[in-house]
Amino acid sequence: MPRRPMGPPPKMEKGRMKSVFLRLLKYIVGVYKIQFVVVVLCIILTAACSAIGTGLLQNLIDEGIMPQIGAAHPDFTRLYQVCAMMGAAYGVMALCQWVQARLMINVTQGTIYTIRTEMMKKMQSLPLSYFDTNAHGDIMSCYTNDTDTLRQMISQGLPQVTSSVLTIVVVFGSMIRLSWQLSLVVIAFLLFIVYAGKFLGGKSARYYVAQQKSVGKVNGYIEEMLGGQKVVKVFNHEEQSKAEFEVLNDELRDNASKAGIFANILMPIMAQMSNFLYFFIAVVGAALIIKGILPISLGVLIAFLQYTKNLTNPITQVSQQISGVVMALAGGDRVFRLIDETPEVDDGKVTIVRVKEENGQLLECVERTGRWAFKVPKEDGTFDFVELKGRVDFKDVTFGYNKEKVVLKDLSLYAKPGQKIAFVGHTGAGKTTITNLINRFYDINEGQILYDGIDVRDIQKSSLRHSLGIVLQDTHLFTGTIKENIRYGNLNATDEEVIAAAKLANAHHFITHLEDGYDTVITGDGGMLSQGQRQLLSIARAAVANPPVLILDEATSSIDTRTESIVQEGMDKLMEGRTVFVIAHRLSTVRNSKAILLLENGVVVERGDHRDLLAQHGKYYQLYTGAFELD
Amino acid sequence: MVKKLMGHIGEYKKNMILSPVFMIGEVAMDVFIPYLMAFLINNGIQKGDYDYVIKMGVMMLVMVLIGLFCGTMSGTHAAIASTGLARNLRRALFARVQTFSFENIDKFSSSSLITRLTTDVNSIQNSFQMVIRSLVRAPLMMIFALVMSFVLEPRLGSVFLIAIPIMALVMFFVIKNAHVYFKKMFKEYDHLNNDVQENLLNIRTVKAYVREDREIEKFNKVAEKLMDFSKSAEKIVILPMPLMTVIVFGVIIIDSLLGGHFIVNGEMEIGNLTTLFTYALQVMMSLIMISMILVMVVMSMASAERIVEVLDEKTTIENCENPIKEIKDGSIRFEDVSFAYKGGDDKDVLEHINLEIASGETVGILGGTGSSKSTLVQLIPRLYDVSHGAVYVGGVDVRELDLTALRDQVSMVLQKNELFSGTINSNMRWGDANATEEEIRHACELARADEFIDGFELGYESKIEQGGTNVSGGQKQRLCIARALLKKPKILILDDSTSAVDMKTDAMIRSAFANEIPNTTKLIIAQRISSVQDADKIVVLDEGKIAGVGTHEELYAGNKIYKEVYDSQMKGGDDDAA
């Protein structure tokens, strides 16, 4: 379980902290009303019982023991009575402790579960721009560190703070009841302890920051050097990187030991202060009793001393828990921010369905006919069916990932049904962007994208995306078997269909060479497969989905040219009769496209087939003959 | 294993010993103060002896001061010892990894090595500190409190003798059972993290296939399982607290009952009783602390194992005895070489390779994905050792050559190459630490990197970010080639190192090689046939075997695979433009 190192709590606005806290409370109280009430009752009872038990010490001594000393026939009835009462008090206390802890398990784990699942649900609904602008590590830590600190706060922090505060109040009350004069001495001293703690805490925070900085440097160096360890070997660079590491490592040791010393001496200082308070009260009390200034019994003094001991513990606990609570609230803040993110807009009414033709009429059906239609709702509640052909039009489309930088400017283009359209151009020219807009990974700023004449914004997102198969530039796989990974494209695909798709993508050959074939389990993002093999799987995944329109984004960039020509055959089969958008790095893969669009800075500068473009002797010609690097 | 780790305490041994020693002082004071308190009550208050009270007060003050001193000293030494141990461990690990061969690195993977040097060392540092401080403190406290109880009143002290084994039993039961559930819980935790990570990486795929609901459902299942395991673990973990309360206060009540009788009978004094209460609480706190630390230590054992694994890892490639430091020339000979990656399925990825390359030759290597091109060339600088047969450089078996000398003379640009944070100059000096500016410039000219470097505002002093993310792929490749050239090697190997460089520049680099370093043996692995077409010799690899060796003309005429590749790359736009 990841743990965030203890340190000074992160800065957060007071108002925000309060609202996060209240919201969290709502999560808990909202679902676990009864448990919550019982837990609070238990905490109160625990504190009360503890105070009563300690208070009984006075009765024990003053009433149970002292009066009988020297008696010829001592009467122990009162002693037994008091002991029985103590037993009852502590028995109830133990029971309450258990009940509280037991209930809190369900409350805590249940709440954390709810929060986690809510986060995932929201995360899945967020637009891609969210994932572009937020580091994966930051999103991850919402699920790990942040929920973990929340869990600790709910299960330990909150009950402990509540019970500590209660204990302090109850104990203080009892102390004042026993002797307000001695209580004054205690208050004065406690104020001093709190002040000293604050002073030391501030000091240690400074060292802590220095330590974290060193940790960052050392970790950074380790990551860089071990990540490039093979290069280090090739260049005989071992000794030098060792020497550089020593310097950083020693610096970390110096800062870490300073921070550690401060953290370590805090506890003994607090402990000895509490020891000091303990005997100081004893001495002062004794002096007052002996001098006859204070008319209190020995039993009262002893009980009072025991209270003093009971008091210092919860005070240290509160001070320890406070930083934990603040940290957890900061984590809660991040968690709630994720839950509060705005999901991607999806208000299209048009759906895309499979259809069959009967008597010249299109009818919705479930079987895989290979024909699709847009189901357009009409005002009277009925639907029009418009057959999906696969024509795509961009009309004066302007788009930028953020407001400052426009990637596509007034772009217009079209793809006729069944055509293969290729985009070429430098990195950043906007090739991938165009395909991202068709399936509405991002929404355009101006203009219109039409899918068979229908604005893509009027089409339900899930329908739209189901109709567009996509093979992405970076292929990532899921933990699971190869079969499951291919089946991701169509959850209802039979084993035969999965294998047929793999054959189509020419992945069948390498899969059968794996030890467990299609049941080989992929872990760690398919690390044991080569990039090329992963791409083949991703092509198979698209094949099994069998969509009317296909987008291939650098789908073959990691496959060598010879293998590619083999894959190409399969891909050609896959592309038959479909509208296909191809983005390619290597010009050899796009040569047979119906239309090649050369993009530069978000604008189409040349359009035509391979032969036309070569004949133009323009930019494409230069690219093809190698005067530019495509990068 | 623990012994192995402790061997790295080194110069901090003194601190490691001093910390518990001072701890003894602190604990003693913690126990003596309540003891004196008994006297203060018995002899001072009850007898009304004011001077005695003051005397005791002064003694306790002295003890508090001693306790304070010992406590801070113990804490200080513990901090120095634990951070020192962590430093020595990191140092040893880092040095160990530097000796690793490629095979060793593959076995652990970089990311796992990084975790071992960071997270694992950190966890050891924390538990080590816990052990030398608290694991010393708690039992000491218990023993001291027990002894003092017996000194005060043996009959009451013996109540502890019954209570402590019961408490220990409870603790043992809890730790043993919780451990099982915690293990399950941590595993499920890993699943959960993995699931989130996968979803973040695959978010485009998830959205493209509209699988959001399925992913949510999958995640919910994992989260639910995690919740269930956590509940089971915690149900056990919460038991000690109420049980301890029952036992400790049971002891206090029994003490009160018996003690009451003793006091009334004049066999014991009242102050002793209250001090015994304090001891009872101290014993309970110590036991709780011990159980907490034990749980932590058990958890950090996994880290210790992972660290020792690295420290114990034997380097698979080492210098032989009396290695030869002199490398005559850049000739290379493969003699019946077979190779299999260890730890894999032990399948030979290279089979019976025989190949002769003369010094100064330019050799192109072609082959499909998985034809083991990279593996073949990595055998030359002994990044891996052959499984069978032998590789000769300059006429000597590479296993008899000095590793440093060999790798200085065989310069290799890896397929997955890295630049390091620093400047262009500092990266270049990896090739030659003492290179002059002219030498660097010259190498960059050969690699055609000078054009774009001159375009940078700071020229050769331009910053390179970690992983070279601030230069383009083509620029990075050319910088890596320049860096390799600075070694002035006898053999230069380019493993698909110009894939992101345009064809024209690629050709210019090759012609620069031919003119400027004619005596260096050059091995070029490439996807693009134009990159190897004019080599003296082209080797065609297919599934780990040599499918053909010869010049372009010879191969085009007689090698099916070569012809296929050539045609697939060179076919014009005439057959399929319609």
C-alpha cells in the first residue's frame, strides 16, 4: 500500500477544507446513519468509562482502603463494591471499543469502495482532453495515495480525534471537580507544551523540505541512469555514474539524517515533559497537603495524578492526527475534484443500428448483415432509417486542443464511401487530430463534420464510435489472454471469429507459436510481445469489430517492411468495401490510396493519388524522394 | 538475509549500538520516576515530611533531565544509523547494478531495479529505525516494569506473570492470522492499481470501442474484492485493543483487591499500589507497540528480500583471468554461433551462424522483425555471451578480451538509445571524456548533427532533457551516432539508428563514414534497403539463420527474401495508383 511520507501538511484553503470535510461526512452519514450514531455513542461511552474508572481510584483509596487501616476487623465490603464498579466501567469500555472498531470497518471500507467506484465511473465518462492535461501519475494517486489517506482518516483519524477531544474534556472536567487549584497548574503547563511542540514542528518542517528535495534528486538520477543502463554499459560509463551518484546519495543522507533527528527527538521531549508534569503535580500537591494549604485527601491527589497521565496521551494523539487529517482532506479534495469533473458532451439523438432490407425497406435487426443505418428520430416518435454508406465531409473545420493554439484551420475535405484516404505530413501537421475529430474524441471549435450528411454532434457517441474501427499509433493491451484482447473489439465474437480476425491480420502465425496460443496471458501491457506483434493484435481487434468505417493511425509503423507487405494483404481484405482513413509514416504504405492528402500546419496543401502527386513535383514529390525527413 | 543487510551498516555501526544503549537510560528513567513516586506518597505525603517531598522532587527532576538527554541522544543516533544504512544500501545497490550484464538487467527490468533502489530501501530504513528504537524500548520497558513490580510487591508482580503470556498469545494470534489476509489484500491492491493504470493507458481504446461500462464493471469487481479482503484483515486487527483493555484493567482490579488487603494488613504501602497501576499501563503499551512493529517488520521483509536479490545477483559477464587488453584490428568472425536468451523458453534465436567480416568493411544486416539482427550484433561487444560457438574480434575470442577495452573499441548505437539530461556537449563526452570542442564538432559533422545544433541558440551548450525529449527522433539518432563516433572505435555498429532520418541525410552520413573513417569496420542494421544497398557485404537474416550473404547485385539475383524486401520497398506508383 503506498504511503505518503509524513511531513508538514499541504497548504489548503480553510473554506475548501471545511466543504471537503462536510462532503465526506455526508458520504458517511448518508449511507451509514445508524452505524454512525452507534459509533459516536460508543466513543462517548468509552471516554466516560475511562474517566469514571480513574475517578473510582479515589473512592478505592479514600473509602475502600484508608478507613480500614488499623481496624481490628477490617470491612472490605466497600473495597469489593468499588472494584466491581471499576470492573463494570472497564468492561463496558472494552465492549464499546470493539463495537466501535467493528462498525467502523464497514463504514470505512464501504465509503472507500463507493468513492473508488464513483471515481472510476466518472473517469470513464471524461473527455480525452482531461487525460491530455492531467498527468497519469496524478490521476493514479487519486486511487492510491489519496483514498488511502482518506481511509486512514475515516477509520483512525476521525474516531481518535473525537475520542481524544472528548477524553480531554471529560478528564479536565473531572480534574477541576477534584481540585481546581491543581488544574490551573496543569493548564499553564499544557499551554507551554503546545507552544514548544509548535516551535519544534516548524523547525522540523524546514529540514523535511530539504530532505524531500534530495529524495527527488536521487530518485530522478536513479531513474535516468537505470533506465539507460544499457547505454551506460556500451559506453563504459559505470565508474562515472557511480561517482555522480555518490555525491547525490551523500547529500540525501545528510539532509535525511537532519530531518530524522528532529522527528526522533520530538517524542522523548514530549514524553519527558509529561513525566515532569506528573511529578511536578505530585510535589506541588504534596507540599500543599502537608502545609495544610489545600484541604484534599491522598485519594484525590492520586486520582488527580492518574488523570494527568490520562491527559497527556490524547493531547499527543490529537497533534499527531491533525496533520493526518489535513493531509487526508487535501487528498479528499483531489478525489472530489475528479468526481466533479464535467463529462464529455453526448446529446446526439441519432443512433446507428444494423439493418436488413425487406421489400425495399430498411428494417432494424440484430444479426450481422454487414449493413448499417442511421436511425433518425422524427417529431412524431417514429424513426427514419438512412443507410450508412461511409461518406465523411469536413466543412471549414477549425480546431485546437487549447484556445491558444489552432491545429486545424478552416479545413475542408471529403471521403467518398469505400474510399481509402491517406494523410501524410510532418508530426504536428494535424493528421491524428483529423481522425480524433471524426469519432469525437474532441469536439471542433468551428465548422461541421458530416457523416453521410448527418452532423456527428447529432449522433449518439456510443453509436458513432461503434461504427468506426480504430487502430491506434501506440498499442496498449489489457491484462488477460490474447483471445480476450482480440475479443475486446466485439464481446460476442465466437472463438472462430476471433481466430478468423487474427488470421486476417496475420497475427495467427505468431500466436500459435506462443506456448499457450490464444490462451497466452498478457501481463504488464504485453511486455513479452514485440511492438509489431502488439500492433498485429490491435489490427485483429479492429477486424473482429467489423465496423463500416476504419481508421488506421500509424497502424504499421513498428512492423518491418517485409512483414508489413504481408499484413498489408490482410489489411486490404479488411479494408474492402469500407471507408478507410490511413495515417502513415512510411509513404510505401499509402501509395495505393485513392486519395492522399498532404497536410502542413493544419492545412491540406496537396491532394491526389500517388501518381498525380508525383507528377506535380511538389512537396509530396520531395518527401517521396527523400529530401525531407518525415518526423 | 537480515545479516546480509546489516553487513552494510559499515561506519554507522557505532550509532546503531549507541541508540539502544541510550534507550536503556531513557526507559530506566521512565520506570524509576513512578517508583520514586511510591516513596513520595508513602514517606512524604502520608508522613507529612515536607523535606522528603522536596528531596524526591529534585531527584525526579534529575531523572527527567537524564531521560531527556538519553532520549534525544538515542533518537539522534537512530536517525544517523538508519539514514546511514539507507545510504550504504543505495550505494551498494547502485554499484552492483553497474556491474550487471544485459542479461542481468533483462532479468530484473529497469523499473523493478528503480523500485528496489528507492521504495524498498526506504522501507528498510524505516523498519530498521523502528527496530533499533522501539523494538528495544518496548521489551526493555516491559522487563524493567516487571522487575520493579516485583521489587515493590512480589505477590502483586506475579499477577503480571500470568497476564503477559496471555497478552503475548493474543498478539501472536492476531499477527499470524492478519498476515494471511494482508497478503491477499496487497495482491488485490496491486490488481486495482494495475486496472487503473491500464485504463489510463488504454483510454483511447476504451472509448473507441465504447467499453466504458465494461471497464467500470471490471473495476467495481476488483474494488469489491479489495474491500472484502480489507474487512477480513481489519476484523482481526481490531481485536487486540479491547482484549488488552480487559486484561490490563483486570490486572489493575486484581491488584486493587489484593493490594487493598495487604495495605489494610500493613504489609504494603499505598504508594506502591498506584505505582503498580502505572506499570500495568506501561506493560500494555509496550506489548501493543511490539505487535505494531512486528507487523511492520514482516511487511518490510519483502523489501529486504528484493534488495538482497540484487546484491546477490551474480554478474553473468565478467573479465576472464589475465584478459587481453590489445585489440589488433576491426575484423570480426562468428564461428558456429548459437544463442538463446536465458530465462526465456531457451529456444535458440540464433542458430549456427558462421560469418567473416574483414577489418574496415561495411556490412549491412537485413531481416524481418524477430530475425535476431540486434541479438547478432550485441554478441560482438559481449553484451551477451554466446550459448555455443565463439565470436572473434581482431582474431581473439571476445571472452578473452578485456571488457572495457573491447567496448571502447566496439562502439554501438543501440536501437533504443538514450540521451541523458545535461547539455549536448556533456552527452558527447560520454564517448570521450576528454574530447576537445573540435573533436566534438567533427563527430557531429560526420553524423550530420552539426546543421541543427548550429541552429540552436546555445549551440553545443543546448540543454538536453531527460530521455532527450526536447529533440526530434531524427535529431536524437544523429546525436547518438556522433556520441558513438567520439570513441574513435575500430568497430562501429548502428542498430537501426537512422530510421527517423530522411533518406538524403542517411546517404550523406554513410558517405561521410566511407570517406572519413575508412578503416573502421561498420555494421549497419536497417529496415530501409537503401541504407545498406551499397555496403561491401549484406547479410540477410531469417528467423535466426543466415539466409544469404553477398553484395546487392548478388543477392538481388539469387536471394528470394532479399528480392521480396527490395521489391516491396522500391515498387513505384504505377501498379496500384488506380
